[in-house]
Amino acid sequence: MSGAKQPEYMKWLPPSTTATISRCEFFGRTMKSGFISGRHRSPKKGNSVEFAEHRQYMPGDDLRTLDWKVLGRKDRLYIRQYEEETNLRTTILLDCSGSMAYDGDAAAELGGRHLSKFDYARYLTAGLTYMLAGQQDAVGLVTFDTKIREYLPARSSASQTRRILETLDKAKPGHETDPAPVFDDIAERIPSRGLVVIVSDLFTSDVTALLKALHHFHFRKHEIVVLHVMADEEISFSFDGHVHFDNLEGKDELLLDAQSVRASYLEQVNEFLKKVGDGVRKMGADYAPMNTKIPFDKALVDYLSRRRSGGR
């Protein structure tokens, strides 16, 4: 008898990824609202008034949080867990703009095809979700292009990983985007300090406005991690001859001689990358370039290793 078929959304968590990620941990650098002693420091005392769920008592938990009614019914120790008491509250921001649809011949392959930036970002998001949920951390997801498309507030419930994977599976790269005003909107919606992970190519015509919007998260006491996803061709411009370029966020089409524009392009893209990277690090946030030619699970593990050793 054959086993039950896995849901389609589970493709975003290949067995190789879960095996790799399960050996990793993510520790918040700044003070977080937490209930597991020693993993993340907590800035708060007492309990939130917003009840989230029960979980089994663990040695070291505050006995004042025991639910005596559950003990009487089940003869087991359970504590009442509140939204502000979760170990770490992470919100992942996934860029669904049209430019994320680009793949390129140098991108890592999975299932016999080159990964687009969007699929690469979805795998990164799924891997992070799996790891954080395994730590009993709360995790949420925001997808965006010109506006917020889906918003799943951070939760630590057992069903949250499934919700996020389902949302990833349904998401599609859509319109053009200017991330700055969207980030301002998202910053106002996330209710309390935590970790904000941005998975995006960050394409914008105004880097200054982008950095100012990232400062909005910093102002609201969030820790920021930027996973800057780009295809190798976008970084190296490794094209030859006359190349047809499509605008993935519009209807423009160009036929260019690659050699004649390479120097100008590389100058502009390197200036863009330096300005974004320097600006993000200056505010004390993590900046991790993600080249899609590097397998996504290796890229994620490499970043986590650098973070653990204190690198940004």
C-alpha cells in the first residue's frame, strides 16, 4: 500500500533542506520577548493579556503560568502561552514584484530547472520558517509588491508553518514595486519589537528612500536582517553580443549590444550594492547577499554561521 501523497506546498521544504536546517539555530541579538530561559533575553516582565495557546510545562518555566484547570482535567502540566511571551517574534517580508521572476542560466537548479529569484526566495523563506518554528519561535509572513498582498501575523501555533507554506505556494511575482512606502506600511502593522527578515532584490530608483524606510523598523526597535537576492547575471552582466532584454515589471523591451553597456551597467550596479550594503550595516542590521547560483540551503547555512560568529 502506497503512502499518502504529500500536499503540494510541502515542495518548498525538500528533505535535504529540513535535514540541513534542523542542525541550525537562530539567536536574536537584541532583547526579545521570550519564554524559554537562556535562548533570547526578554525586555518584559509579567504576562501579556492576549492568550495564544497552551504548551507543555518545561523545567524552568514560571509556575505562575500553569493552567490549573487543564491540570485538573488532564492530570498534566500545561502553561498558558501569550503572544508577547513567544521566544522570538519574526516577520519575514517576501518580495513578490515582477523583477523577482528572473532566473538566468547561472542559477542553481532544482528538479531539472534553474531557480528564479522568486522561487529561490520562497525556498529561503520556507527554510527559515521551518527552523524558527522548530525553536518554538513565532513566525509570520508578509508578501508584497506595490502593496501588501498577504499578511500572516507572527504565531507560534503548530499550524503556522502550514499556513506560511500554503501562502508561499500560492504566491506569484506580480507588479512593479517601490519597497520604501510598503516597508513603512508594514512597520506600522507589526505590533511589537522582534525580528524582521527581508527577502528581496531591493530594486528601487531611490536607495535613500529605501534606507529611510528600513530605519522605520529600526526606530520601532526591530532587529533587521536583509537577504538580498540577485541572479549572477545581474551582478556580473555576463552577456555577449546583442541581447534582448524584457522589463519584468512593465512592457518595455530592449535590444542592446552587451559589450557597449557592460562598463556603465557594472558601475551602476556596484554603486547600488555598495550603497545598500553600507546603509544596512550602518544601522546595525545584517546584510547578506544571496546569489542564486549558490544553492539556497548552503547560502542560508553560510549566513547563519557568519551570524553566529558575530559577522553581519
